[in-house]
Amino acid sequence: MTRRVVLAATAALVLAGVALAQDATVEGIAKYRAALQDGNPAELWEARGEGLWKTARGPKKVTFEKCDLGLGPGVVKGAYAQLPRYFPDADRVMDLETRLVHCMVTQQGYTLADAKKGPFGNGNESKSDIEALVAYVTSESRGVKMNVAASHPKEQEAYRIGERMFFFRGGSHDFSCATCHAESGKRIRLQDLPNLTEKAGAQLAYTTWPAYRVSQGELRTFQWRLFDCFRQQRFPALEFTSDGSIALTMFLARNANGAAFDAPAIKR
Amino acid sequence: MKTIISVVTLAAGTAMLLSGCASPPSDAEINARATAMLKASFAARGQAGLDRLDQDETQKACTTYAGKVPGKDVTDRIEKVNFESIKWPADGKYLGNWQNGEKIAQEGRGKQFSDDPAGPVGGNCYACHQVAPQEVSYGTIGPSLYQFAKVRGYGPDIQKYAYGKIWNADAYSACSNMPRFGHSNILSEQQVKDVTALLMDPNSPVNK
């Protein structure tokens, strides 16, 4: 009898210990995240991107200052909060990265292949101009309310296709975006997962990309976020600036409408 | 006469409006375009070929009902097809080695294009489930499996259920978030047995 009581008490203590250990871990992570907000190395990417924006580049030696991100040639302020959008000159819905590539080809004279080269940096081995340009352009929308339109039929279509892609189950593991991002209050290991089917979740997630990733020492764009999600989904490699990547971005960006954009952010 | 002209003008105007502003594509049309666009938006890399985007019947059905609850006739059919495809162990033994099962439950690598095709391949159970209580870094997408057999019993029926569930989760719960580890050749039969032992073995920390 005594032994059973002792055992039960020990079991309860062990359980309480585990719960405490987990609480301590979760609390520790929260503190770490708070500490990260102190200074954000993304500023280095923003500064480099601003320099690139104003530098004459490519075979035609022109700057980005005539590049129309949707609000008129050279207008950067607030542009990202309204992307993706339909661009009549390209007859295509484009996100920021795709539009930058478009300007590099049509204005600066790069080939499409050259313009799309190296979309993601790799620490000190290689730096990505696209990531720096994205950091600069997005920083000029900080505090601006997300306002992605769906007035053009192609914008509406991209949104609906993006929604469908979000639920597309495939690969060796039957995963879709929805596997991890369609319920609130869930975690993978200790990482909180945003519910992207709800306004609050979509807003919190979308408005905090791009982000400086401490674990990678790199600033990562939304194109990278999708690429790396699909890698973990066991899908093949998402092609940079593909129509599918833009449609999915359209779905997620429009779901974030109304929230103040707050990036480049910093994440673990 | 004037009325007739107005009617004709109105009809012509309506026709122009219709041709200039076609009705939006149907859901079926959007779904077809989404599948085509998806396939054009990926490139084969490493061990992840484009065939990863070819859906089997279960994936197709679960995509169709994504975000909504499918009818019971649909879920019954998905569960039946998947249950009938389960390959039960030839020797009739469901339990392997729980210590190996713990390693498989911890291992997150496998099948990503960034992973070595030669392995290792794990089940990454802790990504979504609490399993053994010593591991505090667990996810919550799936239910806690702590004390799995202690609560359900250690008998052969529960052993078979645990093995079958790990082999093919859709056999018991249509459109489950859980991968079909045996069915989709993620884990070998021995690995499925080892993970089953992690849940079922009385000596496993799961049941302490």
C-alpha cells in the first residue's frame, strides 16, 4: 500500500517535472524571441538593396528607378502592401520577386535566366541581390496596411488557384500546406504554426516575411518561405517566380489584408 | 416600334456585356488549372521527382474535400480502400524493438530532396505527437501517444490496430494528417514494427 502511494507520488512528481521542463523550454524560447527583436541584421540587407535599386546595372546600365511595382515608375513606398497584382504590360499577375526579374529583363537588359540566377543567398558563400532588393522594397511598406486587390479577373483566378494549391495533397507523405496550417494553436515540435485559413493567422504570418533567419544568417524572402515549406512537404523544388508560387502568394497575401505590414522581421 | 428598337438595343447590349465580361471559371475549371499550374511550377530535384505531384485516388479525394467535411460514404470508401491495401507482417508479429522505434520517432530526415537517398529515413513522430515523456520537444498536430497501451491495453487487437495505423492512417481515419508510413514506402516493415513496439511494449517509456 505504502509502496503504491510512493509510486503514485513519484509518478506525479515526474509528470509535474516534465510539465515544468516543457514550460521552461517554451518560456525560454519566448524570451529568446523577445531578445531577438532588439536589433535586426535585416537592416544590412535593406541598405545593400537600396544601393542596388539606385545603381545602374545590367547590359543597358539602368537603375530600378523606372521600375513600376504597381504604383508608378520608381514608386517603392507602400508598393509591397499591394502585391501580388495584375500588370497589364506583362499580362500576368506578379509578386515582388517576379516584378523585379521583369524589370531586370525589360529595362536593364538581362536575360531571363541571368535575372533569375541566385534567388537565395548561402551565408558567406554567395549573396543574393534579389534578397537584398526585396529587403529594401518591403522595408518601404513597413506600417502600411496590406491591401491586395482582386479586381482583375486574373487576380481573382490566381487567388482561387492559390487556395486550391494550399489544399493540394501530394508527395510521399500526403502533405499539403493545410496539414500544418489549417488549425489554430498547433505546434510542430516546439515551433508554433500559424493557421493560414484564418485572418489573424494569415495576417501575423504574411506581414512578418521577409525575415532575417538567425539559424541561417540570411534574410529570407516569401519565395524562399514557400520553397522551403514545399521541401519539407516532400514535394519537388518550387521554381522561383513560377505561376504556382505567385498564385499561392496571392492567396496568402490577400488573406492578410487589413493588417499593418511589419517586415523585414527577425525569426529564429 | 420604338419599344422594339429599345428591346433590340438592350439585347445587343446584354450580349456585348456577356462577351466582354465572361462569368468566372467554375470550381472544376479552377481545380484543373491549379493542378496543371502546380505541375508546371516545380522541378525534379534529388530524390523528389515530378511524380510526387501525381495524386493517387486518396490524395485526390482528400484534396477535393479539403477544408470541408466529406460525406460518410466518401470517408467509408477511402478507409475501406486503404484498409484493404495494408500489408500485414508475414510472421504475424506486430512488435519490433522499442529502442529502435524511439530512434525512428526522433528522426526527421527522409524523402526530402535535400536528404541523402541512402538514408536515414525516420517517422518524425515527435514533430506532431507527444510520445515518450522524456522528450519535451514534441508537436501537437496529432494526439498525445503517452501511455498508448497502458490506456488501451496490450492485447493483439490493439497491437494490430497500432501497426495498421502506422502503416496506413487513412485506413482508420480518412484524410488523416498522418503520412501512410508503410503504404507509401516511407518506413520498412521492420521500422513500422519498431515504432509499434515503442507504443505497445510494456517496457517502453511510453507506457511507464
